[in-house]
Amino acid sequence: MKEEKVKIKNQSQEILGILHIPDVETDKAIIIAHGYGGYIFTGRFRFIAQEFCKSGYTVLRFAFRGYNSETGDPSPLQFKNLTISGETSDLKSAIDFMNDKGYKRLGFASESLGGAIFLLLNDKRIKVAALWSVNIHIKSIFDDLYGEKIIKELGEKGVAIYTSHTTGKSFEISKNFWEEVKQIGDISEDKIRKINCPMLIIHGTKDQYFSTQVAKDLYNFANEPKKLFIVEGANHTFTEPKYQRRLIDSILDWFEKWIA
């Protein structure tokens, strides 16, 4: 098993990824994406990718725009360029990248906002998906994350400073992202019902940002085959080792069942 740094071009944008390549040749692959203000190059995501790779998958974990394309670090200078439409375009480019490399049996796994981006894109080349801590009620979650002060500053100045609840790092955010969030509101039932790949929906009962009801809402809208896995005691990012293990095992079981 080896790791390889890759750069994925998306028009004028360049995003950074890490490719995990198993010892045995395969046409099965998993793309992993992160959430809002998250960081795909943490030890946590590296461990998840390695475990997938040990099970015979080539794995791509990549950073959405807003991260330094050389180091993968969250970039205070670039984070303000992040938009929903931009992240959707970045995910498509990551799928293009893996498809061009010959991986036709593609799975997708993501935390939080990355899962919502997947739902908005609905790329038919993804054959199976596993989403944890995802919220389809986009505006309501950002209402809570930002609060009145930030929302007011975005309206008056066009920019504001947001401190990530996940990493504790502060970034300048732009009105462009917030305007897209308002426009989307909720990811609609009609949009979700257009997604036909098998979907595993995972949520912890100790999620700090939203309740298990949002996972149940997504499950109710999703097509069969689908599965809802509520993990008692897990937080938003499944950081505790025992919950992380359950997350990984449930995703691998789901992918092995449905990836064709």
C-alpha cells in the first residue's frame, strides 16, 4: 500500500488530493470528501482511507477549494473563495480524475457538508454512497453555525470572520457562499429521489450540530436500497476510536454489498 500526492485540475482551480493505492491491482475505488471547515489531511481521515485501502480499494481523499493546493492546509487567504457551486464542481473533477484512471466501480464516502455536495451533484458514476453527519437542511444549519452577528456582517460588508467549530481556525468568508446557502434552503425531496445509488446514512446521537432527525429525513426521501445507521454516543466527526471503527466497518460492509 502506498500514498501518492495528486493535483486535480478544475478549470483555473487546482485542488490537492492523496491517492492511497493497494498492493493488489483493482478497479474499485472510494472517493472521500470532508465537511465545511474540515480538513481532509488529518490523521483521522488518513486512517479511514488506509482502512479502506487495506480492504482492496484505491482511495482518493481530496480537499475542496479554499485549501492550499501545495500543502493541503486550510488557507485563510483562499477559504473566502469557497462556494457551494464551486465545491460541487470540485467533486465532479475528482470523479473525472478517478474515472480517467480507469476506476469504474466508484464509491463515495463523506462527512457533513461533503455529503450534501454529493446529493446536489448526483453524478451517476458513483455506484454506492455512505454519508455521515450530513444535513439536507442547508440554510438552517448555517443559520446556527454563523449566528446573527456573522449573517449581519455578510449582508453589510460582504465578508465576515468565521471560526470553524471543527478545527478552531478562523477564516474570512464571503457573501457569495451565504447567498447560495439561502438559495438552496433545503435539499428537496424531489432532488434526493433522483439519486439511484445505494445509500448508507450514518449519524451519531451526540452530534453537536444537529439531531438524528435530519438523517431520518434524508432516509425517508432516499430511494431503496438504503440503510439508516444511528450510532449511540458518537459525535459529529466520529473522533472516538470505538465509534470510528464502527463507522469504517459499516461503510465497508455496505460497499462490499453493493459495489458492482
